[in-house]
Amino acid sequence: MWRARAAAACLVCQSLGNSGYGMKGKSPLQKLHLVSRSIHHPCYPNSKFQRPPLRIWVQQFSSLNHLTLRKTKLLYVKHEYQPHRNFWLARVASRLLKLRYLVLGSAVGGGYTAKKTYDQWKDMMPDLSDYKWIVPDFVWDLDEFIDFEKLNKALPDAEDLARLLPDFDKIGESLSSLKGFFSPGTPGETAFKATDQGYDNDKQYKKVSDKDKIDQLQEELLRTQLKYQRMLERLEKENKELRKLVLQRDDKGIHQRKLKKSLIDMYSEVLDILSDYDASYNTQDHLPRVVVVGDQSAGKTSVLEMIAQARIFPRGSGEMMTRSPVKVTLSEGPHHVALFKDSSREFDLTKEEDLAALRNEIEIRMRNSVKEGCTVSTETISLNVKGPGLQRMVLVDLPGVISTVTSGMAPDTKETIFSISKAYMQNPNAIILCIQDGSVDAERSIVTDLVSQMDPQGKRTIFVLTKVDLAEKNVASPNRIQQIIEGKLFPMKALGYFAVVTGKGNTNESIDSIKEYEEDFFQNSKLLKTCMLKAHQVTTRNLSLAVSDCFWKMVRESVEQQADAFKATRFNLETEWKNNYPRLRELDRNELFEKAKNEILDEVISLTQVTPKHWEEILQKTLWERVSTHVIENIYLPAAQTVNSGTFNTTVDIKLKQWTDKQLPNKAVEVAWATLQEEFSRFMTEQKGKEHDDIFDKLKQAVKEESIKRHKWNERAEDSLRVIQHNALEDRSISDKQQWDAAIYFMEETLQSRLKDTESVIEDMVGPDWKKRWLYWITRSKEQHVRNETKNELEKLIKCNDDHAAYLANDEVTTVRKNLEARGVTVDPCLIKDTWHQIYRRHFLRTALSHCNLCRRGFYYYQRHFVDSELECNDVVLFWRIQRMLAITANTLRQQLTNTEVRRLEKNVKEVLEDFAEDNEKKVKLLTGKRVQLAEDLKKVREIQEKLEVFIEALHQEK
């Protein structure tokens, strides 16, 4: 029994000596533990055994076998014989020593092997940091549908889970011990077997060439990328369908809740208001938007269509199609539709008929926005595109930059496009999407220089190379494409560089076919296989994701600052209004127009309040002023030259009928229309005391002129009026003395007015009389002197014959001329006749006035038809007929005005006001002034600030 135990102890010593742990060579027995040396060892000789001292090198162990280890100091070991000692504790110590070395050896060898394996796998794994975008957007929205707090509370704690798991450390130690017992060879050899094997594998792995390793890694990377790409497409498709179902349920009202307006729609509304408020995009508008710029035909519109997933823009072959900025707001929705800001019609983008109609509508709007003599316009067309899976952002497609103005373009087209592009890119928060055609030489690019001027550091620029398929075929050196993507060929810098393919050049290609072609191209492209392009730099899908992320990042960083800026602007405008207009309400241009509209309509209605007497007096007076000259010159004077009353009445009847048939009704309608205009103008321009606001004067004048221009008198009015006037003029029966006296008064007033006008004309012809010449120190001209001499000679002729005819005979003209020549005055016969006309008119009017006074008592003779009386007052009857016709005509016209024409004028005024209300340019032109502009700015700033605050609140909630 005792000998067996001693033999076991001896075996332990031998195994420890053979293992040589931590040393090169074999360890002597004397180096063992004190307890081991005290045991009788049968393998050694008796006590007289002596060995010379052994000198050995002791080297420390290291897991880094390929490094040179530091040598230690020489150790001198003496071998001495120890007497036999029998202790039971030795057996226990031997067991513990064996277990310690087994555990230590297994741990060192296993740790080294594990570390080498981990380092190899770590070097072979691709860098997946660029694939964070793979996680779809709906993952971030899961907290809206799943209550993670309740789920977290329901799950057990980490400590409880840890208690259920086994102790892997203890299991590893046990397995290592078992492996040491059952493996062949000594425990030391087993412990270091894994270490030696790892060292040999490391040498073999280094023998593999670097080129093979790179090729292998590239292939693995491509396979991984394709795998993740397919996973991404599948997840996106599922996400798209799920979101479509959710949105459709919301539209049908299944959840019985009111959907909130999306963030992008709220933001787009703010930009629409800003486009009206600040059309030049100056420093006041620093809100982010994605500005798409590029050379003409570089593929800007095609990239935008791929992002919108619909062929929505007009297309042409090499000609300029984008003639004005187009703001496209992309947002998610259950259906793929598009609609304009100022229209309620929805275009279904899944139907080719609606797509064609949308493209046609965009082209029409572009051409209408271009002013005459121009090629491009600064007016922005706002379009909203909704659909499942669309990235939310706001893009502005600008006209392509050109280098030469061709025929048919305005001379300033190039400068206008540059100014529009600079105006949008000067916004420090605008994201510049620079589109470069990859199929043409990089040296021909114009837009890159412009972009580098606006964003020298490239902090907000994304570079996109289009038509890469053509570039790969045509470019002799593929490295040139890599240099373009890396930004080495251009002076501009950018946040990111992308390469896309937007089709084969066929305008009838669908979006799905273009996507399929793009994916097939990049999967087989040498540019991707040779790592000239990275996977995240290709396809329009990756581009849209990157642009959307950049857009929202810029929005979150700048929107609050912009809201504070508009808040300060609002405070300044409100202070200015309080200081300048403390007692007036803040009415913008539209509100002022509505106020002016109500005032104008009230003034039109006030026309109906004019009394009939006032209308008739104005009409009668105005009509007589228009026709009096014709009555005196063409009716009364020719009839007065007759020899008897019968001829006088016949002549008067004939001329009155001719006048009524041809001229009188038309003159009457003209007078009525002019009277209506004068009254309408009087009401429109009449100041109403302190309530009068001169800011409406220009608008009222424009409305009045346009309404009068559109108004036309009823054509049937002349026919009915002609019959009435005929009947009135045919009546010659004066019923009472009052009418007779009224006719005499009317005749006398008319003749006196004519006489006064005639004397004024004669005075101008002959010059001042002797009193004026002496009082005002003025003299007659030579012509006036000749006319004065002619007048004196003609007056002598009338004095000789009071009943002289209205015209001079030729011999009388000759006689007057010779008499004047005898006094040294040379005169022309035409001058004599012209002077005679005025002299005879004065003589006739004086004679008619004296006859009118005689007829004041002639009503008795009129009733007896002037029988047995030398007095004949037919001229009084004529004036009575004229007077009665004027009264009846005025009454008829007044009825037409109040019953028909005023209402028609009111209708015209309403139509004009409605047209003006829809014409913003007209309102801006007619409602001007500092007060209007200040109110407009104040309203816009308030509206922008309020919408920005709502948007910021929704943005925080989404976070």
C-alpha cells in the first residue's frame, strides 16, 4: 500500500519534470516541491548519489510565439539526496499540483487559439457601418403601435435570466480537465497542443498572397451587399404594402379618428407662403429645400422623376423643357397621386392618361408664367406628389444652365437662369443636388463652377453623376469615373457622391423598367466589382434615402432658428404699425379689396335712390345742350326765312321728322348714358367726410372705367324712343296759358343764350372796343381791324333793310368790297360772308327776342288761330313742341335708367370686381402704399411664424 502510493508520487514528479513547464530542458528533482523531495524515490540511487551542477537557460513563456523573448539569468541547480519521509499530506499535494498545471495549461492554450480565431474572423468581416440605412423607416415608428414599456415590464429581469443559465466558466474548466485526463501524452503536451496548432495556422495564413485575399474579400463583400439589398427590397415592399393598408383604413374612417396633416405637407405650406411673401429668396427665407441644379439635358428631371417614382414632367429631345422653377413636395399616401397647390384635381399617377394630362398641365403653366419676350420665368409652380414608399422631402427643379443662347431665346436667358439658380442656392440651408452628365466630358460642365461658388466647402452639396452606363461604355479609362465620383476632377466639394442610371434614353420607359435596368447594370458593372464605386453610392434609391436624411437633418437644425427670426420680424412690424397707424385695423390687400368692394356696391345701389325729378332735370338739360345748335341752325333759322306761317309750319314739320328719324333717338341715348356715367362717377369719387379713405381711389376709378367700358345700352331703347318723340313733336296744341308762358320763357332763354354767344364771337373777330382799348391798353390786330371795317359796312346794309335775307347776294358782296377798298381796306369776299353770318345772326336773334316779347300776350290769338290778327307766334309753338319733346324724352330715359340700365351697370360692376379679385397683379397695382405693404408683410410673417411653431411642435412629437 505504501509502496503504491510512493510510486504514484514518483510518477507525478516524472511528469512534471518531463513537461518542462516554463523552461527549456528537464528540471532536476531537487527543483521540485519540498514535500515531493521528502518522499522516497526508487528511481534514484542511494544517498551517495552525486551529480555535477547543471547550468540551464530559463526562458519565459509567451503566447506571441513569433516575437523574440527575453532571456533570463542563469540558474545553478544542485542535486542532493533527501532522506525518506512518510507524510500523508504528500499525496494531497501531488493531486493539487497536477490539477493546477492542467488548468493553467488549458487556459493558456485555449485563450491563444480563441484570440487567433477571433482576429482572423474580424479581419474577414466587411465594414457594415455604411448599411445603417437598411433599417426601414417603419421600425422607428414601431413605438406608435407597440407599447414597449408594458412589454419590458412583462419580461423577466436580466438577473433572473442569468440565474437560469448555466455557469459556462465552470463547464469550461471541467471540460478542460476531462480533456487532459483522457488525451494521450502528458498534460503539459495537451495544454500546448492548441497553441502550437494556432501558430502553425498563422504561418500558413500568411502564405496566402494579398491579392488573393483582396479578391476573396471583394467577392464576399459583393455577395453580402447583394444579400442585404434583396433583404432591403423585400422589407421595403412589405412595408409599402402595410403602410398602404393602414392609410387606406384611415381614409375609410375605420379608426374613427381625424388624421393629422403630415410633417412634409405642413412644411410645404410654409414654403408656399414664403414664395409669395419673399419671391427673391433673400436673407429672410433660410428654410431648407433641395435645389436640383445642372446643365441642360444633364438628367435633372429624370432623377427627380425616379425619386418621385412617376414620369410627371414634360420631355423633349435636346430642347429646354423646364422654363420655370417647379417645387415638388413628396409625401406618403395610400394612392400614388399628384395635385397642384391651387387646384383640387388629383392626377392618378398609375394611369397613363392622367400622367399625360399632368405633363400637359405643367407645360401649359410654364408657358403661361413666361412673360412676353422672355424664355424662362421666376414664378414657382407648386406640385404635391403622394404615394406609398416615397421619401418625404421638398425639391425644386430649376431650369438647366446653358452656355450659349440659341435662336428663339431671349438675349438675357443665360443671365436669367444664372440669377434664378444663385437666388435659390444662396440660401445657406438649401441642399444643392448637383446633377452632372456622365456621358460628356467633365471639362464641359458649367454648373460645377457655379455650385462651388455658392458652397465652397461642400457642406450642403450632393453630387450625382447620371448616365453612368453610357460613361462606362464611352470612357476609355474607368479610373476617370472614379475620379469624378471622388470629386478629384472638379473644383467643388460635396457631402456625398452618387452614380445613377435613369434609363436607356427611351422616353416611353416606365419607372419599374428603369429601376430593373439600373439594378442589373450595377450588379454586372466593373465599377462596383473593382471597388471604384461603393454599394451605397449607386442607384437612385440610395440617392433618395441620402437626400431625404440630409434634408430632415437640415430642417431640424435650422427650423427653430428661422422661427425665432420670423418672431423678431413680427415684433418689429407690429411696432411700426402701432407707431404709424394707431387707430386703424391691420387690413391686408385682400381685406382692403373686400372693404372697397362693399363700398363700390353700396355706391352703385345709391344710384337707385336718385329721385325721378333729379334724373329728368339732368336729362332734359343735357339733351337740350346737345341738340340746341341743331334746332336753331337747321330748323328754326331756315323756317324763319319763309314768307308766311303756312310755309313756316311745313318747313318745321319736315325738318323735325327728318331729325327724329335719323339723329334724335341716338342723341337721347348718348345723353342718358353720359348722364348715368356722370352720376356714377359722382358717387364713386364723392368724399364722405372723415370716413373717406383715399387708398381706394385708384381702385374705384379702375372699376368705374372698366364697368363703363363693358356696359352697353339696350338696343331696343332707340326704337321705342323714336316713336315717343315722333308723337310728341307732332302735337301743336297748347292747352293753357301756363304752358304758353313756359314756352315763351324757354324760347327767350334760348335766344338770349345764343345772342350772348354770338356777341362774344363778334367781339373776338373785331377786337376790343374803344373802352377796353383805353382801360386795358390793348390794340386791335390787322385782321381785327379789317373785320371791324367789314362789320361796320355790313351793319349799314342791315339798317337799310331790316327784313334782309339770311344770305348776301353776289352784287351785295361786290358793293361791300368796293366800299372798303375805297377806304383803303382790302378784303376777301369769303371774309365778308363769314362776318355777315355772325352779324345777321345777331340781328335775327334780337328781332326774335323782340317778337317773343310781343307774343307774351298772344295766347288769346293762338286759341283763335291768329284770325283777324297781324301777330303770328308760330315760333313760340315750335319751342313749345321742342320743350314738350324734351320733357317726354327725359321721362322715358329716366324710366329706362332706373328700371334697366342701373341694374345692368350694377351687374357689370360685380363682374369687374370678381375679375379684379382673381387678378393679384391688378390688386397689387391698384391697392398700393406703405400702409398696404406693411399690413401684407405683417400678415404673412404672422402666418409663417404660426405655421412654423405648429411644425416644430409636430417635429418634436415625431422625435
